[in-house]
Amino acid sequence: MYISINNELFLQKDAQISVTDLSIQRGYGIFDFLKTINHKPIFIQDYFHRFYSSAREMHLEVELSREQLHEAILKLIEKNNIPNSGIKIILTGGFSEDGYTMVKPNLIIIQTPLNIIESETSKALTLVSYNHQRQIPQVKTIDYLQAIRLQKFVKENGADDLLYHNNGKVRECPRANFFIITENEIITAKDEILKGITRGKILSLDIPNYTFVERDFTLDEVYHAQEAFISSSTKNAFPVNQVDGKLIGDGKNTITKLINDKILELIELDQKG
């Protein structure tokens, strides 16, 4: 397995980064994550847009252009020869002498095998809510402190993952966006969230008899929704059947399945493009 560090390939056992890096000293850095199917990166330009936007927001300079970054990713994919995978692009604060001042960033690209989920209609997630607002939510930072700290809380509540809310206003999951479906609306949070790539693709869909709405909504609305689902690069649109011990809808998730099928169609088109 090879890893790319500052556009050089290293065997995983030889890949090293100094402990002076701000990602280690202060947890300062950003990342993005996309998947490959049959060696083809999916929606890569959308992910690049978010990655470079995050870098600007965090005052981190990406030395490679989009074209050069694309080439670096393709070189890694060719070297590792993993058809279905996850590609993580990490940009750190760099090797800082005082452990506080930003310097030249380090660019790390990691590829790992990925079990591609297409349609698992028999499965659904259980979530537990938690009052927490992520820092700089519009940026995909490496700060997952709260999500990792609360893993014990998730297990104690018999859940699969967290659903963050800000004093009752529903936001997102640690690694996914969150939607509810009512009689004629598909609702997701608009503000104080990371706007996922899959989320954006979903909002572009045409679902007969339904309107997409971006707004604040409450946990009570979640409990009384007809359906709920998360969206992410790895899970596409994936049903949520229970939140805080309360069952959501009738468990059939008909509209969620329709949305997932349409996302799969978009992925297939991108593969062919």
C-alpha cells in the first residue's frame, strides 16, 4: 500500500510526518474524502471545490493546482490498484517550530479499500441526539474530537451514530448530513452544517410530489416525520428508522429508496463521463 506525501509516493510502512506538524500539535488541518468505483474517482470536481474552499477558509495554501492534485490522485490509484476505494486528502498546518504558527502545509493522500454500498433496503440506522455545534461547520476540518469522545455514549444508548442539534435545532451527523421527509417536503438543515457533496446531489433531484426545503427544524419534527435518512459519500441515501428510541414512520422508507436509486444513477453517469 502506497501513500502520497507532498506529491511523493511512499510505502505505508515508510510514510512519516514530523511530530512538529500542527495537525499533531494543535489538531489544525482539513481533509476531504471521496470514493472510487472501478478505479474512477466519483464527483471529483465537486470534492475539489469543497477542498480548496476549506483550505482558503483555514488560510492553508494548496501548492498543487486542481489538475496537479487530480494527477497525484490518479497516480496513487494506479500504484495501489484498488478498484473500489476511499481517497482521503489531508492538508495540515505544516511543521511549526513554535507549535502554533502556520507554515508550509503538508499534503497527504491516503487510499483504503472500500466496500461500496449501493442499496441495502433491509437495513436502517438508529441515532441518538446530542446538543453540540461543530466549530467552523462549513469547513471539513480534522476535528472530530466530540464525535470520538461520545462513542461510549452512542453505544450506551444502543445507537449507531449521533445526531447533532444546536439547542433543539437539528444540524447533522458527525460524518453525514441528515434529512426528514414529511407529507410533501424533504427537509434538511441550511445553516451551521457541512454541506456534503451527496447532499448537494440529492437537492438537485426531481422527486414527484415532493419539494426540497432547506431550513431549521426540530427534534420533535424528526420524531413525527414519515421518513428520515442520512446522506454521505459512502452510504449515498441511507434510511434512519429510529432517533432517541422513537420509531420514524412505518419503516418502509419508500422515498428514501427512490432517492438512493437516483443517486446511484448519477454515480453511474459520472463513471461513464
